[in-house]
Amino acid sequence: MAVIVGTILSVGSAFIIGGLLGLIVAYVVVSIVYGKIFLFSFRGSLGFTLVVLLIQVGIVQGLNDLGLYLISPT
């Protein structure tokens, strides 16, 4: 549930605001959603969101290293 709500709100805010500020707002929005659903403090939810982000980037990098591209390299 947290992933679905967080994704919808973050994509919406990033689309409406755009640019780097939109990405920052999306990060904060996802942190707030995680905090409300998992009952974290705001600081704890920011840290949790960072860990989730790093795991996702690591998975994408690992798939890239294996030659499995999520987006065509051409």
C-alpha cells in the first residue's frame, strides 16, 4: 500500500513541479507516506526512503552490469 500511494503521489508531484525541485518534493512525499503508513518519525522515514532508493539504484546497476537494460541503450 505504501508503494502504491507513494508512487502515485510522487509521480504526480514530480510531473506538476518538474525538474530537480520536483524530484526533491517527490522524495519528501514518499518519505511522508512511509512515515504515516509504517509509523516512522519524519527523520526515520527520510532514512528509510534513502535506503529504499539505494537498494533500487543498486538493483538497476546490477541488472545493467549483467547486460539487462530497463531502457534500450540505443
